[in-house]
Amino acid sequence: MITVEMITVEMNTFHCKGAKNGQVDFKVMRFPNWDLACKWAGTQTMDVVCPFVVLEMRNAITGQKEWF
């Protein structure tokens, strides 16, 4: 069995459409590493179908931040 260490990522998102249009949300997700978390957030932010954009993302352990 392979065990993958995951990192906890906190993010603020802004909803651009739907019932939450105009609202900022706080989300917590887990990813295998920081690079994949950043790639996912960038992909979601650029996707015109996705109802939200990622504003800021933080590594919950190290405090590292990325803005989109």
C-alpha cells in the first residue's frame, strides 16, 4: 500500500455566478503537494465554467501564500 502525505491548503474564493454570486468563501482542501495545489487553483480560476475564482491560497502548516 502506498501512503501519500497530503498538505492542507486554505483558500479564499470569490463567486462570480449562481446563488453565491458576489460572496467570498473560505475553503479548506488537501493536496499531495504545493505545486499541484497551485496548478489546480490556477486551472479553476481560468475556467469560464467554474462559478468561483481563487483569490488567495495558503499552506496551513508553512504559511506559504499564493495570489491569483
